[in-house]
Amino acid sequence: MTTTTLHPAALTDAGAASRSCETTGLRVCLSGQQFIKLNAVAGIVFLLLGGIAAILLALTRWQAVHLLPVDWFYRILTFHGLNMLIFWILFFEVAILYFACTIPLNCRLFSRGVAWVSFGLMLTGAIMTDVVILQGKADVLMTSYLPLLAHPLFYLGIILMAVGTLIGVFNFFGTLYIARKNRTYEGSMPLVTFGALAAAIIAVLTLLHGAIAMIPTFTFSMGWTAEPDPIWYRMIWWGLGHQSQQVNVCAMVTVWYLVGFLATGAKPVNETICRGAFVLYILFINLASAHHLLVDPGVGVTWKIWNTSYAMYLAVLASMIHAFTVPASIEIAMREKGYVRGIFGWVGALPWRNPAFSAAIISLLIFGFIGGITGVTLGTQQINIIAHNTLRITGHFHATVVGGTTLAFMGLAYYVIPLIFRKDFIARPLARIQPWLFGGGILLVSIGMSFAGSLGVARRSYDIEPAGIYGPTTHLFLGIMGVGAILAVTSLFLFVGLCVGTLLFGKSNQGRAMEDWGVAVAAPGIKQGTLDVHWAMKGTIVLTFIFLACFAVYYFANWKALADVWYVR
Amino acid sequence: MALLAPPKDWYHPAAGAERLWIGIALVWCFVMSLMMPYWHFRGKQNANGTTYTVTPKDYLERTEKFVAANKVGDLNGIPIVQPAPGTDIYLLGRMWNWYPVLKLQKGETYRLHISSMDLQHGFSLQPVNMNFQVVPGYDHVLTLTPTSSGEFTIVCNEFCGIGHSTMIGKMLVE
Ligand code: HEM
Ligand SMILES: [Cu+2]
Ligand SMILES: [Cu+2]
């Protein structure tokens, strides 16, 4: 089936289909490289499509502008959700998986044939879905809640996408297998691969849920089987919808560790803790689909409380652990470089001009302080009463999956293109500001949506005027969302422009190291003191305690808000 | 070293500030976990998901019977009904209105049934901002006590087709 199977597994062996990286000195699998390229490019194309949709939506929900006609609003909303949350994210994640199983493990990709099948299915599925949506045959939004019904090809497209991704994940596992069998690396796998492994395991569970929800819906839409129960559908669909967010979190945290290492040389203070936190994700995330059903009929209260608290909070614990260990690893690396003054003396010396690094840090802050805190609070069983299906929800997940995951992935691209495509970026000053612009824009989007939602504005609604109850404050927050959207989408277009421009016109860096974005350097006249790595991360300690204080205030403020509404049992 | 193999002896128990943070975070997770059962027994606002299955046809019949027995007026063509406190009351969502207009008394408790005739809808009571999912085939029962009076608006907040944003209802409390 393939030619690579004739090559030895270890990339360092004679005759391996690999090249050496002039920047890192690592060996790069040529097949891995090719499919990283294909999947990353496909992802960025869908990001662009989703971005065009984003600005149309935001300028419609910004009631003062109210751009689209009603049918196109729901059509574009369907389009945006799927192109962003599913297509962009999954293509890019498959690229990350192919990276994480080959280069760090010094191993060739398991199979080019499998990679082609995966890519072909995913691309066919994504294009099929997009065409059906734009033809107006699937105005059902991304969740396609029954009894809403779309054209069968809509479901088939999503099924192909899911199956294609599963096959890509299989290729990842296959590569891990041959790496271990042929001992291409020694000892334990690197943390990047471990994080990717956690993501891959959750992805399998996730995509199986997707198949279980979509296949009977597809056969129903063909008229072959009876209609699946709508509550059953919601429960299984969110087994896909929520768990895939945990795939994103794993992938994002992995990128944080990776970029922290590339830009500052950071290494975990304690590998056991970092790995243990990834294991918590795998063990405790599966039931968290419950927090999408908190105010649903037909789902018992014990089930709701058990599944949100027991399961979710151990996954939350995992995120809180990473929220400490990632900045701690960076801080320790900086202090070891001699920046030991005070609590935050090391912050100024961080490589802020490196867009991958700034993207990772902004991603961490937005994800933690906004996405995480709002997510846990809104997903609290009773508090959900005052948040379900309002714009607060949309405000929450634009902080997690956009300000968090998407921004982290953008940051990674600033290394992927020079190292894998071997082109140095054009317009580097623009690249340096891109993450700041995106982070700032998304911050406004998220804040605007969250406050409008607190004032009762529904998500997924074309027009708030018919209700006749929303005043100037509401419109102000929708305006803030709109302005943020203009900034964020401008930055998104800038990102895509920089990537495409670099691929077309960037200077090749073959035969030399990539042009440096800027890394943390040792302080002049560094004194080689001994650092107590267990307590030296003073800045991180302060930061995490501020975080906990914000969390507690927001959390209990929401209980207070809940206590003020009507009594209900 | 995230990209390279960890040192051979990478297994270490948690220590120092990391250990302290894990401990504190774990306690916080327990606090949050316990808040929900606590509120379930002590709090006044709970979404217990009491539900019966019902066909849309039966639900419509029940609602019509309820409206006929308690009708006191009309609001924009939708009947206003004023049921006795403590009774079972019915609201149905359909593309694209809420039926009927309920007139309730502040401080009294009602068993509010909500269901849908067609697609899923979202019961969003404004400006109180309380939200519940409405699903066809499921009779969702909320034991509800209004604690404020005035004219309230029911916004649909689950997408239900092209007229979704115009699916607005009223609830009166005196
Ligand atoms: C780049 C800037 C972006 C802006 C300005 C933006 C804006 C919006 C707006 C205005 C909505 C509609 C909210 C509503 O009416 O309910 C929306 C929905 C959504 N967005 Fe974004 N978005 C952006 C990026 C993203 C990205 C990168 C993702 C995923 C990775 C994403 C995922 C979603 C999802 C899942 C929905 C919900 C769709 C639904 O309700 O069916 N967005 N976004
Ligand atoms: Cu509706
Ligand atoms: Cu609706």
C-alpha cells in the first residue's frame, strides 16, 4: 500500500524517509510532514470560512447594524458553528496528532495510505456539509436538534468527517505502536506526545458518540427508520459536543507546554503532576455532557448533580493543575536564567515579541480567567436556570474555544510554518501584534455576549426587538460584542493572510535555522544561585490565588443572583 | 522538557507549592460539588426535571380543556386564563407562539406543565431570566411560585425555525 513501510521505523536510522531539522536538530518524518501540511492548510481554510461567517453573524446580532436577512442568519449560524468548532479544530488537531507521534518519538508515520483515507473522508465530509448548508437545505444549526430535520447529506457529511477523523486518530495510535515496538525512543514518551495521547483517547469516545447520534438521524432522514427520541439525541449529541471540548483542552494545554518550551526553555517542575492531570481528563470527562441538559425534562436531578459535580470537578481540578504548572514551569525557567527579582520581576523579560509565546499566554489567561470560571459556574446544576440558552453561554465558549484553543493553535502556526513548511514569515511586525489583536477582540466579544446574556438576551436569535423588553444597556453590550468581533475577525483575516502569504511568498529557510521569533535569554551577569524549585514560583503562586479569588467571587455572586429569581422545583 | 523525553526518574510525588495548590484546588472542587446537593435541599430554585411523557395531541387536548375552564379574557388573540392557586396549569409552545397567557398570583404556587406541539423550544421568562428546555413528547413540570408581580415576557430561546425570534408570549402576575 505504501512505500514508507519499507523504510525503517526510527527516523535516525539509515534509509529512513526523514530529514533533519536545521533549527532543533530533530529528525522530521517526511510523510508526517506532508500530512501535517495538508491538515493544517485545510484547517486554516475552514477557519477563514468560519471567520467570514463570524463577522456576518456579529454584525447581525449587533442590533444597531442587523445586517443579514433572517433565513441567511440561521444558515450562516449553522455554517459558522460547524466550520469553526468541527472543521477548523479537527483538521488542526489531526495535524497536531501527526506531529506529536512522529517527530518527538523519532518515528515514521504508521501509514500514508491511512492518512490519505482520513484526509479524503474529512475533506469530502466537510465540503458536502458546507454545500448542503449554503444551498439552504440544512437550516438546523450545528446541533440539529430533532425534530428539526436537514437534508440527509448534511448528516452524511458530518458522519464522514467524524469517521475520517477517527481514522486519523487510528494512524496516531498505529504510530505509537510501531514506535514502541521498534524502540525508536528511550524511556517515557515526551509530555507533548502524552498530552496528544490523552486528546486522542478522548477523541475516540467523542467521535463514537457522534456516530451513535448521527447514524440513526441519517437513516431517519432517509425514511428508513423511526425518529430517534429528541432527549436521547440531546444526551448523545452532547457526548460528542462536550467531550470534543475536552479534546480541545488537551490539545491546547499541550500547545502551551510546547510553546513554553520553545520560547523560554520551560520544563515541568514535576512531570508526574502534569501527566496525572491529563489522566484526570481522560477518566472524568465523559459524563460532563450532563451540564448541557441541566434544565431539560426527562433527565433526573440525581443524575444531573452527580454527573456535573463528581465527574466534572475532577476534570476541573485537572485544568486548575495545568493553570499552575504551565506558568510555574515558565517562571522557573526565567528565574534560572537569572530573573530572580521580586515576585513578577521575570515577566518583563519574557519574549513578548514572539507571537507564538504571546498567543499561548493570552490563550492561557483568557481560557482560565474567563472561559474556565464562567464554564464551571454556568454548568452548576441550579445556576444553569439563569443562563441556559442565553448569550452568556456563547460568551463563555468564545473564551474557551476561541480565545483559548483557537488562539493557542494560531500561536503554534508561527512555528509550524517555519519548521514544517520551511518558510520564514513575511510581515513579521504584523505577526507580532496579531495575537494581541485577536485576544483583545475576543475578550470584548465574550464580555459583550456575557453581559447581554445576563440581561436575558437569547443566543441563536435573529432579532431581539419583537420581545420589546430590551433597553439601552443591552444594546450597548451587543455593540461591545460587535466592536470586539470586528477586531477579532480583522485579526483572523490577518492571520490567514500571513500564513497564506508566507506559503506563497515567504523566504525558504532550507539549509539554515528558522528566523528566530525571539526567545528568553539569560540575564547579563547571571549569578548561578540555587533555586528552590518547589517554592521559587512566587509569581505563579500569587497569580493562581488571584485566580481562585475571582473564581469564588463570580461563583457565589451567581448563587446570589439565582436566589433572587422565582421559586421553582 | 515538553518536546523531549523526560528524565529517567521523572516520577516524583507532588511537593512544595504545587502540592499546596492541588490541595486547595481539590477543596474548592469539593465545595462546589457540595453546593449543589445543599441547594437542592435548602435552596428555593431547583431544576428537578419532573417529567411525564405525553403525545402532542393529548397535551393540546389537556391545554384546551384547561383554557376553557379558566378563561378570563384575551390578549392579542391569545386567551388569558386565571387558574386557581395550587392547581395544575398548562402552557404550550408551538411555531411560533406560547399558548395561553397565564395570569397568576404572587406568592402562590402552581404546577406549571410545559410542552411543545412541534419542535424543541426554549421557555425563557423575562426579565426574571429563568430558562427551561421544552421538548415535544415530554411534559416538563415546574412547581413555580412567582415572587414578583407585573407583566412578564416569555421569549423562545431554542431555535425553532424561521419565526423563532418572533415567538414571544406573556405571563401576568398580580
Ligand atoms: C473570530 C471571531 C469570532 C466571532 C466574532 C464569533 C462570533 C459569533 C457569533 C456572533 C455567534 C452567534 C451567537 C448567537 O447568535 O447565538 C457565534 C456562534 C458560535 N461560534 Fe463564534 N465567533 C468567532 C469565532 C469562533 C470560533 C473560532 C469558534 C470555534 C472554534 C466559534 C464557535 C462558535 C459556535 C460553536 C457558535 C454557536 C453556534 C450555534 O449556536 O449553533 N466561533 N459566534
Ligand atoms: Cu420556539
Ligand atoms: Cu424558538
